[in-house]
Amino acid sequence: MKNNNKKVFFKPSLSSCFSQGSHIALILNCLISLSTGCLLILIIAFHYKDIRLFIIDHNQVDWHIAMTSHRILIITLELLVCVIHPVGSYWEMAIHPLQNLELLLSMLMFLRLYLVHRTILLHSKVLLSASYRSIGSLNNINFTFRFVLKVLMNKHPARTLLVFILFFWLTASWMLTLCERKTQASTGYMDTALWLIAITFLTVGYGDVAPNTSCGKGVCLFTGVMGVACTAMLVAIVTEKLALNKGEKHVHFFMLDIQISKRVRAFQYHQHNSMNFIYFAAVAWHASQI
């Protein structure tokens, strides 16, 4: 008899490839650490250029004058925020508190989003325009992110709000998958998280899916609050778009005045005819009595 023994090969699943301690997870974590180091170098270079510009603008010689306590605190906080990243893939973490620590570090990485407002500020046409800066200096206007955001909402309100909603939708969905990934629930996948964040943001809440962890519930709660705020801004933008401008108001009110004047003249004409009818009727009755 022939021995028909067959060798069976087990193909590793996708979750086992990306599990903690695997080679792919180790490579990804090394890339995250490398990008974190590059980010720290770029932040230090940015503040170095900022200090040099401060020295040139104020005709200072010693750079220690620019290193105020407020500036030192800001630089320290930025470096602390940007150095945070998950390091659990360098070793297998079977202890539950350490897994929660990795989740916390992954969530705290989203604090780096503060760099978005700096990018928008430094690349905005408002800050790069010499005319804007000259007129702003005469009126004591500080060119901060708040001022740039007001200008964007004034010039392109719908586009700015749409970009913010899409950016918030993707960010909140990824945060929800991080929170729900350990539960092996459907909300731990990106497609379900996108659906849950969308219906929560729109304050619909069908109830077909729900978060299972406290972290996921917190993300959905914050999403609902942001959805209410964005809905209020959307209503204000639509109301402003539907409102008449100065020229349209002038034409509209002018036509209303013409129509009202025609109605007043028609009323006066009918009133005059009615008075004439009554007068001639009274004269005819008086003549008949004589």
C-alpha cells in the first residue's frame, strides 16, 4: 500500500502577521519611531528658525534673550507631545495593563494634530501677503490661526467646513477602531467604524451597531457633540448663502415699492369712484324728492 501522506501548510492569517511580536509589526513600529525622531528634529529646527527671526526683528545679539519661560514651556510641551508613540510591538505584551498602555499611547498620538493649525497658518495667503500684514500691523491685528480661520470661513465657508468634516470623520473612525480592536467586535473594523461615526455625527443613531468599550463610547460622545456644532455652523452657512446681498435687496425692495404704490393708487381710484357714486346717488335722490 502506498502511503498517501500529504504535507499540510498553514497560511498565517492577517491578524497573526500584524500581532505584537511579529516581524511586520516590528517593522511598522520601527518606522513609527523613525518618523517620530524626524518630527522631533523638524520641530527643533522650526523653533531654531523662529528664535533667529526674533533676534533679527528685535536687533538682539544674544539668543538667551529670546528664550523666555513661555517659549521654553511651549517647546518642551511640543517635544513631549510629539515623542509619544506606541512601543508595544518591540516585545510581546501579554499583561492587560500594558495593552491598555499601548492603546493610550496610540490615542495620545492624535495630539500631534495640533501641527495642522500651524501648517494652515504658515501656508495661508493671509500670512504670506505683504498687503495683509501691513494693513494688519496698522490696525494692531495679530495674525494667529484664529484670524486665518475666520478669513477662510468668510471667503470659503462651505469648502472649509466640508474639509473639516471629512478630516474629523476619518480621524474619529480610526480612533474608534483603536478602541474597539481588542474586543473582536465589528466596530473594530474601519468600514463599520466609518458607518457608526457617520450616523453618530449626523445624530441619527439607528442602533444597529454600538461601541463596546468605554474608550469607544467616549469617541462616539465627542463625535455627537461635534456633529451638533457642525450642524449649527452648516445651518448658518446655508442661511447666509440664501440671504440676499446688497444689490439683490435693492432690486427686491424697489419692486416691492412699485407694487405697493400700484395697489395704493388702485385703492385710491376705487375709493374715488365709490365716493362719486354715493354723491351722484344722493343728488339724484334729493332731486326726486323736490
